[in-house]
Amino acid sequence: MQLRSAGVCVVMLLLATLAAPPVRAQDVPGIEICTVEKTMERRTSCLQSNVDFLQKTITKLNLDHQQKLDAAARQIDALKTMVAGLQKTIGDLQAAQTKIAEDLKKKQDAPPPKDAK
């Protein structure tokens, strides 16, 4: 009975491994320690892989930073435009305030109207 159960387990395991797709080893890019390689060809290949990884990383970081700089430059331009608009508005308001102050002063300096009788 135990032998039969063990046989069923083995068959189930075989079917499970056959049904699943084969898993391949994946080379995950990153920095590798190349000093453990014995042959010069493998060590050279390892070092070249590290150089390629570092170049790709630097290129990606440069692109990311350039995009951030471009976005910041666009924001600075928008803020400059906004400041120029606000300065114009302040100038208009100051001119209007000066005109109102002059009008009030003229009214106060003007002689009072005489009663017409």
C-alpha cells in the first residue's frame, strides 16, 4: 500500500514537472565580482559586462536628469512670465493709485463752490 502511494506521488511529480515550462537561468545585469574567474577570457568577459552595465546605467541616469532639468527650465520660464505679468499689474495699480491721490488732492485744494443766490 505504501509502495503504491509512493508510486502515485512520483507520477504526480513527473507530470507536474513536464507540464510546467522549463525555467531558464536569467542573467541579471549588475556588477559582478570578476576576480573569482579563473580564465582570462571569462574575467575579460565579466569586466566587459560590468562596463556595459555601468554605461547603460549612466546613460539612463543622464536621460532622467536631463528630463528633470528640462522640466525645471519650463517651470522657471512659466514663473518668469507670471512675475512679468504681476509686475505689470502692480505698475497699473500704482499708476491708478497715484491718479486717484492726485484727483483727491485737486478736490481738496479747489475752493469751495459759492452758493448761487
